[in-house]
Amino acid sequence: MSVIKKTLFDSEDIRSFSIRIAESFDEDANAVVLCDDVISACGKMKDEMFQLIVSSPPYNIGKSYEKQVGFEQYLDWQSQVAAELVRLLTPRGSLVWQVGNFVDNGEVFPLDMYFYPIYKKLGLQLRNRIVWHFDHGLHASKRFSGRYETSK
Ligand SMILES: C[S@@+](CC[C@H](N)C(=O)[O-])C[C@H]1O[C@@H](n2cnc3c(N)ncnc32)[C@H](O)[C@@H]1O
């Protein structure tokens, strides 16, 4: 387990503290950092382990960290991820799911619209829809430029 020593404030009055970071689950660690495929990593975790899960999955838009597949195949894969995340949540736990748009040949597919029924079917209730508006990004030439993403 690696240990990072941190000082909370630049004041001698306040003691420095250590953060213990583990690479596998360890009850003595403050944090666990895993580098693994999401389905494989979730498969190693017990039911109802987390009160809060925050996730920003790939959007299937051909970024360097993902393999682009057909939209239906992408949704099938993400449905498996969703089922795993709901299994890992406590009954009163919360999931924050951050997504943007999948775009195919100029057609926009707002991912939160597709994920809403998936999570609803798994028993989650929508509490908030947070819209992140930003000014940067690629300029579209045949539609308004995409300048938002959502979290649910
Ligand atoms: C939309 S990005 C999220 C970026 C993140 N919100 C951030 O600010 O860095 C999607 C992330 O999912 C990761 N990812 C892609 N396929 C994955 C897989 N099969 N298992 C686990 N993570 C994966 C990518 O490496 C990437 O960091």
C-alpha cells in the first residue's frame, strides 16, 4: 500500500496527515485505486458496498480510450455496467452518471435519454438532472455546437 503524507494547511498548528492508497480492497486504506476493466473490477466487489457512485463512462465517440462499436452494442454493454453499479449500491445509495452525446453521421443521440429507462428499470429514481454548460469544444457547421453535458 502506498502512503502519501499531506499537510492540510500551511500552519504549524495543524498536524500533517497520511493518506493510505491501496491497489486492492483493504479496510485500512483511505482510498483504493484500481486500473481494470469496469465489468471485471465490479465483479470483484460485494453487493451494496457503496453509498455513492460517481461515473463518467465513455460515450462511444471514438476517443483514444475506447473502442467504438454499434450504438445498440454500446447500450448493451453499458446496461451490464448499470446492473453491476446498482448491485454495488446500498438500497438508499446514490449514483451520479455524467454523460454527453453520442453523434453518428451528424445525428445527435443524447445519452442521458437512453440511460434514463435503463436505470429506471433497475429501480433507481431520478433526483436531479444537472446540466453542465461550457463554452469550449468543437464547432459544428450544420447544427448548433454542442455546449452541454448532463449528470443524473
Ligand atoms: C468520458 S471518459 C471519463 C473521463 C473522466 N470523467 C475524467 O474526467 O477523466 C471515460 C473513461 O472511461 C475509461 N474506460 C473506457 N473503457 C473502460 C472500461 N472497459 N473499463 C473501465 N474504464 C474504461 C476511459 O479510460 C476514460 O477515462
